[in-house]
Amino acid sequence: MKKFKMRKATRKELKGPSLTIKWASASSFFIFVVFTIFAVITYKSSVNLIVEKERENAERTVAEVGNRLANVSSNLTISEVYEKLKTPSFDENVLDSKKVTVEGSLMEMDTMLSELGQPALFLSVYDKEGTLVFETQKVRSELVKKEKQVAEIKTLDDKTGFLIIQPVYSKENREQTGYIQAFYELSSFYDIRNRLLLTLITLEVISLILSSVLGFILSTYFLKPLKVLRDTMDTIRKDPQSDIHMPDIHSNDELADIAEIFNEMLDRMRRYIEQQEQFVEDVSHELRTPVAIIEGHLNLLNRWGKDDPEVLEESLEASLQEIARMKSLVQEMLDLSRAEQVDVQYPNHTSNAKQVVYQVFNNFKILYPDFVITLDDDLLHEVTLGIYRNHFEQLLVIILDNAVKYSTTRKEVHISISKTLSEFEIAIQDFGEGITEDDLDKIFNRFYRVDKARARNKGGNGLGLSIAKQLVENYKGRIDAESVINQGTIFRIHIPIVEKRELQE
């Protein structure tokens, strides 16, 4: 016991976080992972999209500048570069779309000027020797190299951006006239990227907190029945005699099923405990008398009766009679104990109604040839009953045996069988001494005898009808009796019929 308590205490000390905390943590972690994946995908997609847009913008500007400078036929100079960049080049096919009028009319503002005026754009134009002839911002940047450079992220003067180098060729003679070098700074992009990253991290932290709180609230709500179940079990452990039950759960889910199954198991366990206590109490009560009788005879023989042949024979005969009654009583008690547990030991057994009834009917006709035993069969076809065959036979034998025992001058027993939509009914009628109305309510009690003196003479222990009732009820059937004094008694037994589809399942 001491070791058990120490082990129990150790188990409490090693107890981990509650199921509510585990559920809330698991749900929060899952939401965190999902949101993180979403945030990473969103961040990567947004960054790539912005970078690509900035790249296209820079390349488009450089291409437009190159297209205008290509109209210069010789080496690029400051005046020519300024003139070509200031004056837009138009395709005659798109004059209308550009809304341009010639000979003194106002011209629409050239978008190139706004493109070159971007603070992030550092565009420089060089002649074919690499000498700077034009730049959009006064940084006096040198030509990095004289080969073509597609848009590529580089770091120049502690600034990061797209570097583009494009040689300029004359449209007229296809000779190189100079170079265009553009550096598109990405500082604004990095600011946007950092703000986006900060926003996503903030949202992720907020979502983690909210999911944790929400997960804890939901887990507390949904796991509340389990906590009630735990408390109920703990109460039963502390007080096994408590009649507490798991409260009904109206959630119509698995937890409601668990609560219902737990209550059924609890009721069954308590019923078995009560049956065991009742069994011990009944056996001790019923065996007390025969044991006392046998003990009295043995004491008598031990003192002086063994020397008297007549007393010796009488004591031995009485002792053997009591021993036989004890054996019969023990057997009946065992039958009753088994009858109380048939729903566990024989849950799916069946029997054929007509076959069993006719077998028992024929057996009793042979055993009691002086009785008139009749059978009225209203069944057109065989029916299958949800009861173990041996128990069905035992049930019929108990009722028929009582009918024969308590018959008087009219030695006649009448049996009839019929059925409804879902039940098989058998009625067994005798024409004996009958049972009073007061006794009729008690005949199914253990060890109850209507007339104890006559019942003892007939060899009964008062357990037969208790066994019969227990058998019928454990197979979801019912049994009742009607009786009139000095006219007889009729027992009606109803047993559920099993359909063929139920058997297949």
C-alpha cells in the first residue's frame, strides 16, 4: 500500500500539461506554421513582383533613351544628347495618338522628361571614348565598362540598385556613337520590403496570440465533458458507493457517446457489485439452515447417537437430504448468477422458436405421461429469437416444471405460441392451486415461496422464477403472470424476434 501511494504521488508529480494546454498549443503551432508559410509565399511573391517591375521600368527608360540617341549619326556630344532627349521621336503612324500638331501648335509634355527626373535614376551618357557628356544627376559617375550590361543588381558608392550599360549605335550608319549607363537605386524598394516584412511579422505575432487565446477557449469548451468525466471518475474512485453519474451531454458527437457508454458501464458495474453482494447474502442465508441441521445431527452422533442404529440412520438420512438440497441450491444460485451476465457471455446467440418449443413439449409429454399437455401453434413459419438456445430451453423447463408441480386434481397444462411484428409470445397455463394477488407481485423475487412448507416438500428453493425473469430481461424480453386461486396460473413470455438482416450484420 505504501509503495502504491508513493507511485501515485510520483505520477502526480510527473503529470504534464493538461489536454487543454496541449490542444491550444497544437492548434496555435499549426496556425503559426500555416501563416508562416503564407507570409513567406506572400513576401517572396511581392518582393519578386516589385523587383521585376523596377527592372522593367529601368530597362524601358534606357531603351527609350537609346532609341532617341540612335538618331545621332556621329560621336555623341552634349548638345546633340540634350537635343535628342528633349525632342521626342514619333512614328508617323502614331501621330494622332500622341496628339502632336506641327507648325507652332503646343506639344503634349514628353513623358521621357518625367522618367529621367526620377530621384532613384542615375543616367549617364558617354561618347564612344567613354567621356561623360550628359547625366541626370550631378554625381560625375564613371563608365564602369564598355561592354553591354543587362539589368543586374550591383552596389556602387554604398548604394544598391540595377546597373545597365548599353552601347549606342547610329541608325544611319550602324556605327557606335557612345554609351548609356543607368543606375536605378532600390532604396525605396528596400524600404517597402522592410515595411512589408515588419507588417507580416507583426500580423504573425498577433495571429499567434489570437490563435492561442482562441485555441484555449475552444479547447476548454470542447474538452469540458472530458473534465466532467475525469471528475466523475475521481469521485467514484474516492467513494465507490457513490451513485454519481456522468451528466448528459447534448452535443450529439463522440463525447456524448463516451458519456452514455460510461454511464452504461457504470450501471453494469454497480449492478454486478449488487448482484455479488446479494449472491453472498442469499447463499449465506439459505445455507445457514442446512448447515445448522447437519451440524446438529453430527453433534448428536458424536455425543451418543452413533451407538444407536436407529438414531444413526435417521441422522445420516437427514444429513444427506440437506446436502442434496445444498447442492441443488448452489446449482440454482450459479444458474442465477450466469443468467445475470448473459448479455456479456452470449450477446449474439439465437435459437429457433418452434424447434425448441416442440422439443421441450415432447420431452415433458414423455416425463409426465399422466398429464395432458397440449400445444397450440399459431406460427406459420419458423422464427428466430435473440436468445441462446440452452437458456430458452431452461426458461421453458422452469415454467413447465412449476406448472406440473403446482397442479392439483386437474393434471393439464396448456401451451400456446404466437407472434407479433417484433416479438414471439409463449403462454403456459396450468389449472392448479393458483396464486393470491399479494403473492403474485413477489413470485419473481429470490427465495420467495408462496407456501414455504409445501414448496419445501416439492423440492423448490424459490429461485426458479427469479432465474426465468433474469434470463428473459437480459435478452430484452419480458415475463408476467396472471392467476386465480384454485383455478390456475398462466405465464406469458415475450422474446424479441431477430430479423435476417440483423443476423447478416
